[in-house]
Amino acid sequence: MTKFFVTVCLPPTKPRKLPEAIAAVMAPYDANLTDDWNPVGQWDWWVIYSDAESPYLTRPEHDGDRRLVTTSTVPRRKAKLDALGPLECYGGPRDLLDFGAMRRRAAKGMMPGSPPGRN
């Protein structure tokens, strides 16, 4: 048994609709797609998950926007999301995310002697 992570990029989708949208995009790769097994299948179950140690960062003016993927905007039945701090989320529209801050955080984390995780 193996476990791997994938990033699924979707067109604009309301966070509450993410489970259905992801299921539709990933359906062709479901190992159980047919009764006889799917020879090109890569997975047999999935869940929305993100590492709380390196969340996406939100631009301050968009903090709390309902289009961001957070524990309060995604149904819990298909998500394993931990609560996050201010200006943190698990994804969302590109315009709402602070890629500059994420790059600075990543560069800071790669410095010798830096502790892993949030900086």
C-alpha cells in the first residue's frame, strides 16, 4: 500500500462544491471505475488534505473570504483539514493568495539551521 499526494487545479469552484468537483476530475483514475477494475486506475480513495506546516498564505485584504479553502468552507465528510492561523488557508483563487509571502517563507525555511515548518 502506498500513499501519494496530488494537487488538483480546478476552474473557479465554491469551496463547498470541492468534493464533487475533485471527484469528477479524478474519476477516470479511480481503480474501481468498473466492476472488473480499471487498468489505468491510480487510486481507490481520496480525501482533501493539506499540511498545516506549510499552508497557503492569504493576502491581508482577502482574509476571511469565503472562496478560500478553510475548515469552515469545505464539508468535513471529504476533508481532513486542521484549523489554521490568521492569513492561512488550504487554497483558493490565485488572486487571493500571497505568493510573495509564501516564497519568502520557503526561502527562510531553506536557510541552514532553520527549523522546519512555519517561520
